[in-house]
Amino acid sequence: MEKNRSIAMRNFKVNVRHLVMIILLLPVVAVYAGDKKPGWITQRPVSRFYYIGIGYASKAEHPTDYHQVARDQALNDLASEIEIKISGETIQKLSEMAGVIKEDVLSQIRSTTRAHLEGYEQVAAWEDANDYWVYYHLSKEVYQKLQKERKIKAINLAKDFYLKAKDEEKKGNIASAIRYYMQALQSFQEFIGEPVSVQIDGKSRYLQNEIYFALQQLFMNIKLLPLTGKLNIKMTKGKAQPVKVKATYQPQGNPVAGLPVAFKFVKGKGKIDSPVNSDRQGIATGMISSMLSSEKLQILRAFTGSDLFVDTGSNPLLQQLIRNLNTPATKILLTVSGLQ
């Protein structure tokens, strides 16, 4: 009996010791409540070693989600402290490429910084019957380390896609080359606002510029042509009518296979398969299943575009850059008969 009691006491002491160690390793978060606001609310903290974010929410205005509202505000506040070091020349170039003003470029870069925050910690929170405040910080050293690791990984992946795109371009696989270029841009969209210099063929080059202008050149050399000047569409119930355009790559005029082509009515209205991929002869066929307008002369627009290749996600600057590319399009005249 005495021996069992002695073993139990030893086990108890070991468990208590482990529990104390676990508690010591947990992050310390000060939670305040009461009438008197703590100093970090009345006077904003300043630190050489941390980025700081303070958030607030009214419980009356946000009775069910005031914690989340205050947290989001704190992280936005924290992100605003992170200095964005981008030259005026880079901002100007991005502004021209994306077709937006410089202020929008900076705003979108800051939004991207906020979206990719990690490593931050809650330091304290305070609340009373009406208000909720929260205090976060992020170690500057930790932030720089994480940013460097993410940037290296993103650049290496983007460069890999870029080299694959170049290889496909040399083989004449134009649609495949465009997809790889798009994936390259997408791979380092977090750093799209920073000048990224890489070694390619023994030369130092800015990767964003190389990808963007390669894409623009490919799109400029693609031509879409309707296979008939004016198409007579006779609508019969239950029978779809084909509309065809051919994609070629200039100046040789080689067919572009696998190119996504979309169709849209710009005059009149109807239902048509869209988008569709061009076949080996470069022909994209959209099937009109019904006409929804009584107009005799209607117009279809056939086009390819960057957003048909990849999902640009939530990065607004990348979306603007992609949308500002000049992409090929053509129009098809339809004379419609047999409308019910």
C-alpha cells in the first residue's frame, strides 16, 4: 500500500511539472475588463522590434461579430505600418501596364500585404459593456524572414513556369505557352508590385516585364477570323446551329490549337456554347441552341482573353494587369429566320 502511494505521488509530481512547462510555453494574452482603459488604448505603443495593430468594435453596432470586426481592423492597422519600398519608376510602370492610377497601384499592393500576413500574435484585449478593443503585434524579424522565404519560393516557381512557356512557344504550342506565362504571373502575384530580377540565359532580367510583354506579343499575333462573312441562321426547334471561327498565329498563319474562345451577343440575344477550345485546325465551334431576340440581323462577338486561361484569384492588381492586355476578337453577322 505504502509503495503504491509513493508511486502515485511521483507520477503526480511529474504530471504537475509537465503541466507547468506547458503553461509557461503558452503565449501570454492580457485580457482586461472594466471602466479604466489600459495604456495601449489611450496612447498607441511604439516599438523598434514589432509592427503594431490596434482594433476596435462597438458591441451595439456588431453585437454578434465584434471580435472579428476588431481583429480585422487591428490587422489592417498592423499592415499599414509595414513600409512598402517600391521605386517611383516601378509604380509608374505598373500603373501604365494595368491602366490604373498610381494611388490605386499602391492601395492594391497594401491590400495584398494584408491578405498574406502571418506570424502575428494577440497581445491583449479589453472590453466593457459597450466596446471591444484588441491589440496585435508582429515581430519585424519574423516578418522579414517569412517574406524572404515566400518570395524565394514564389520566384523559383514563376521562373520554372516562364521557362516552360518559352519552350512551348518555340515548339509552336501557342495556347500552352500562354497558360504557362499566366501561371508564372499567378505564382508570384503576392510580389507583383516588386521588381523581381532573375538570371535568364546568363542575363539579369525583370521577370514581371518579361512575362507580361511575352503574353502581349503572343496575343497580338493571334488572329480570329469567322469562316463565313455573314451567317444565315435558320432556327428549327430542337436543332442547334454551329458558328465557327478560326484561330491562326501570324505571320505564318499556323492554326492555334487548344485556344479558349468565347462567344457573346453584342446585338440581339441567344444561347450559345461558350467558351470552347479550338481544335487541331484552329477552329472553334460554338453551337447556338436558341435565339431569344426577334431581330433579323444580330451580331456575335468571338474573342479570347487572359481570364479564359487562369483564375486570377483575389489579387486586384494582377486582375488589372491581365485585363489590360490587348487580346484578339472578331464579329460574326447573323441573319436569322424561322424565329418562333
